[in-house]
Amino acid sequence: MPPDMLVDHDPYTYTICDGYAKAQYHFLILPRIPFYIDVQDQGISTRVQVPTRDLDSIQALLQSRHASAVLDRLGEARHRLVHRIHASMRQARIEPHGHYAFYPCSDDKDQHAEGVAWHVHCGFHSVPSMRHLHLHVISNDLVSNRLKHKKVSCIGSTHMLMHCSLLQHYLSFHPAVGFSLPLEKAQALAAQGVSKVC
């Protein structure tokens, strides 16, 4: 993996840039393989390897008795990443000509103080694009050169007129409208012992 693709890592996860980013901030959090957890049984802690097949997809993971432990570790990585994204957003803005620009922190409190504040979604594809569990962390800005149709016109500062095919693409992909299973819902399903996602 190229070093510039790796954003973060810990003993349980890797966070990488999505190779087909659909937004300014689009990352994947993947569990490491092998994935080990500590299981407590009658006061005795045992290190257990989660079967690789349990990490194929969210559907496979939810059928595993280790689902909660894996999802909790992904949640910890997500928390760190979202914190970094929000810090980066405070240093960024969209230029008047529509290009995204990053501005490092400045001692001048007035310079670029507002930045941008996009919402960040986290979820699993209902139909995964690869055979390895991965959590998408994506901002809802739609600023990406990977979008198939870029015909977007800004009207004022808060309204946007989108080309119809771009809007359809956004609705089919974006987590806010059902392309994915949010991490929190997956954690709740695992806690309830639900093993299938509709």
C-alpha cells in the first residue's frame, strides 16, 4: 500500500483514503487480519482470533459472536478520524470559483476563521464493493473529481442546483439516504444478537 494512502492505524484497524472518493473527505476503516480480541470467561482473559470469514462483510460479521467487539474497535477508529476531519474542516474553505482549498492554522484569528462544516456519515455498504469488511467515513460535500457528472451550479451560499444525473448518483450513494448501514445501527444489531440485515 502506498504510504500516502494510510491515514491512521492502531492494533486493530487501518484507516485508508478511499481510492474512489466521492467527497472531499472519504476514508475506509478496515479491521486488521488477523483480528484478535480478549475474551473474558469466569475471570480468565483469553486472546481469541476472529475467523477471517467473519470479516468478509457486515452481514458475515453480524452472524459472528465477535460482532460487538469488532464494531467497537471500528467505532474507536471512527471517533479519532471524525475528530481529525472536523479539525481539517476548520482550516478549509471552498473558493469563490468552486475549488477546495486548505489553509493551515494561522495566528491571525480573522483569517479563514469560519472554514466549512460538512456533516460526516459513517456506514457500511449494503452490497460491499470488496470482500473485506470496511466502514466508510464520508463528508456530504460532493466535492470530488471522481463524480461522474460535475455540472453543479451554486446559487447564493446555501442553495445548490444539481444536474439531474448527479443528484441521482448522490441519492444512490450517499449514506443519509440509505445506501448503507450506519455504524451505530450495526452496533445496536450486534448487541441485540440480530444476525441478518434486510
